[in-house]
Amino acid sequence: MLKKIECYVRQSKLEDIKDRLIELEVDGMSVANIMGFGRLQTMTPEEKQDGKVRLVERMRVDIIVEEERVDMVISEIKKLAYTGSVGAGKIFVIPVEDAIRISTDEAGRSAIR
């Protein structure tokens, strides 16, 4: 079965993550600039009092891998994305029912290789 690893990380960590995924022979990744908020612990007392939520910039990295590679890929991303402070990011693992390569009509695992 295929899994989608969806990561929200700081922009400063992206290059190291990309380079390590290439070393691990991950077949590809998608990246998007995003803005959002998570726990409100990063807000100042004034922002909390005003009820204003500050959006922070993060990078979303999407990777599709075989189920047996998920733990190894996550372990490497966690090491590289770690900052020691709140707001370092999140990782989600989502089942992928199928994948289809449009140009060749390949499906399943062969569509991501």
C-alpha cells in the first residue's frame, strides 16, 4: 500500500530535507508555501488579548512512498526538521488508495517510480 507523508516544516529546513530524500532515493516530492496557525502558544500576550491570530509561514512537503518506507522517511524528516522549539512542524501519514501516472496510465507503485 502507498502512503502520503504530509509535512509542515520551516522554510530553513527544506533544503536539508530535500537533499536527504534524494539520498534515500525517494521518487519525488511536492512543495508548497503555506500560511497558517497551530497551537496559540507562539502568540504574545497582547495578541491573545486582542484575539488576533498571527499566521506563520511554513512549507508543506508531500511525499508518496511505499508503506514499508514510511517509518524510515519520517525518522529522517524529524531529525532534520527539529528545532527544539514550538512551531517546528507536523507530520501526517495518510493512506493512498491509488496513484495513476497520466502520461503512461501506470497505476499503483509503478506510478510513483
